[in-house]
Amino acid sequence: MSTSRHRTLTHSRRFAVLSTAAVTGLALTLGTAAAPASAESLAPQTEQEAKDLVEDRQAEDSDSLNRSNVPQGVSVQQAKAAVDKSDALTTADVEYAAALEDLPANGVPEDFYETPDELPDEDGAVVKQAESDFYLDPVKLIKHSAKTTTFMYKTTDEQGTARAATATLLTPKGASGPADDAVVISPGTQGIADKCAPSRQMGMGTEYEGISVASALAAKHPVIVVDYLGLGTEGTHHYLNRTEEGRSVLDAARAVQQVEGSEIDEKTQLQLRGYSQGGHATTAALELQKEWAPELNVASASAGAVPTDLYKTVSGLSSVYTAFALYGVDTFAAQADIDLSEFLNEKGQETVAETSNQCTVEALLSTAFTDSKSLTKDGRSLQEIVEEKFMDIADRQRLGKAPVPDVPLLVNHSRLDDVIPFEQGKELASTWCRAGHKVAFEDNLGPTHVGGYIASLPRVETFTSRTFAGKAPLDSCWRL
């Protein structure tokens, strides 16, 4: 059998696996059910549906993994170990990551992301826009009915340099006239490579935040999904950079009002929403809003599993999530103008280079259970490297110290989160309570970081509906 023939058969098997075991197309929320009738039905509407989705995703063991359904850069033994030794990664994640290797990059045209020679003077000014698509599966069986437009806008990075960033507007089918409300979604960790930008992945059906987008659209809210500075567009994406994330979110919310065909205007009530890195970006945007974009009509905010203290977060990461630490070290070094070769050995430099070009699931699989001490020249851990070289950068990203708008706030966090310590979420809610805000603190028992995300979705939508209707959420401050 020829190599090309073997490769074709392997790819066909990968797609066959994906279309049955992972047809929803959500890299971190895959189940084994048959395809639903429509994209709108994918988002869990009740806590029981969320629980069932988590259980479906964790139902299979690693026996089904073989060379045909494991990514090329990961051995079958590595993949099985990652599934068997952790609750965070499942066989569906492995199969999905393998299938992604064979997908054509046919989302928004590549040249759309090129920054023009000159940018507008005002932050939040639209530079250009393009029609796009939103699929919830990479086999493209499920196309969402929302009208989808990707747009580029002007923002400013932490150093004061004018930069271009991108975001996507999704308008529910049948919507007409000025929008009463809209949801601004800051996505969780995507990776730091341009190909990982949500606007690119939504058009290919590979965006795991699709489940949150579908959830908001099912409630008939227009949705803005932010790419973040340096994801998709030119320049470095500084992972978990408070200033650049917050400005990206706020300027996207400004710019969407100028997008042709947008029904969002200055009167539209906005909810800022995000989980994990998205929770960090949402909180950063809240802290920057009064100074950076005071004119925005922010009506409420939902922040889940927020890494308020990056040093404590890195210190508590298990080796399952080495990829997240590598994303951080790579971008910390760029911000500090430090060459990685100063502290990483050859293996470490190669691993960082590979990981920096991988989106979340593949990066987690390829580095799962990697001891960070094996990547440094002197055998120190990445935590120790951060302590010595990057504490000033980590400290600049601290959240919970600045005032936020006086709007209803939701903080959600799983007590079983294995990435962001539960105490960080509870302390953020307590901080906002002490400042006099009305805070709904929704803890849950979703297993792992991903399970907490899924479990939170129905509660987030209930909070959203109540606050857009002008109703106060249940106040949890008495018990914090």
C-alpha cells in the first residue's frame, strides 16, 4: 500500500470517528450522541443537561485509541496515558485533535487579517469587515443559522502602539431593528498562534467556545466574540495580559456599533462574559471600562474561573496542564525581552516552539505529564523561573484591586476545578462584595476545569435573562 493511499484511508477513518463520536465539533465538550437536529439544540439549557453532557464526554476509556485517531505529533502511548491518568482529557478530545490535522483552513480569507499601512486614530474604529460562517462541527454538518460577520478594528497595546484586532458579530436569525441587548464573549485559552483565533476556528467548526456562543444565540441575544490582540492579526498575542485583553474586549464592543448590518448601538445593553482566560479578560475589561470606554452601556458581567493571581495559578498547575505554563513563559519572555535560551535547554526550546504553534487541545495532549524541570538548563521548575525572572509581569496582571462598574456581577467556579484554584474565584466575589456590589456567586461540582465550564452555562443564561430584564440577581454576599 502506498504512503499516500494509507494517509487517505487514515484521514477517512479520522473523519468517520469525528462525525459519530464528536459531531458537535466542540473540542472540549464532545459527546457520543448522534447529531442533533440543529445547532441551537447543542447548548445545555438545564443543569441536568449540562451534567449529562459532562458524563457523555467522559464515558469512553482509552481502548479505542490507535494510530488512526491520535494526532501525528503524539504517540498512542502518550494519548492513552493522558486519558487514563487524568479526568481532564478524554478519548473524544484525542480523536478531535487528530481530525483537526486534516481540515482545510477555509474560514475567513487569510488576507483579511493583514493590517493596513495606516489605522484610524480612534480606538474601536472599524477597519474592515467580511462575511463569515459559524459551524459547530469540523465535518460541517451543523451550520448555525446566525448571520455572521468578522470585523477588524483599531486598538492600542500596553506599550501605547496602535494595533489591529479582530472579532466576530453573530446576529440571531430573524432579529430586526435595534438590539435591546447583546453578549460580549471573551474566549477561554485558544493558544497563542494566529490559526487559533476564534474568528478563524468558528468558520472551520473547531471553536470550543461555540457552545457558549450557541447558548447565548439560543436566548436570542446578538453575540460578539473577541479574538484578542495578536490572535489572528499581526504581532504577538501576550497570553493573559490584563491591559491588552481588557482593551481588546472594550474596543470590540465599541467597534461592533459601526459594523455594517449591526443592530447594536450606543443604547444596547451589554453583558461582558468569559470563563478561564475569558474570565480574566472580562474582569480586566470591567476594571478598565471607566477609564478606557466609559460610554459603553455595560449592564452586567459574568466571570468564570478567573485566574486573578497568575503566580498562584502557575504554582498549582498539575503536569496535565504544562501547555498553559509554556504559553505563559513564552509570552512573559517576549514582554520582558528575555531570550528563552537563557533558561531553557534544547528540549525546552523545542517544546515551547512546538506548543506555541498548537491550539489548546493538541498542546495539552503533546505536553501532558511533562515535568517542567526537564525543560530547563539547571533543572528548576517553570514556577521557579517565573519567581526569578517574571514576577513583575505576573504582578501586573493581578485582578481584583481596581474598581468595577456598579452593575450586577456573576462569579462562577467549580469546587473541583483542577486549573484555577476555587479560592481565587471566591475571593474575587468577596472583593466585589466588600466594594458594595451585588454579586451572585455560583459554585458547582463540575469535574475538572472543563466540567465547571459546562456546568455553569445554564446558570449564566438565567443570570443574563434576569439582568437584561432589569431584575436583580440573587445576592450571595451574605454567605461569602
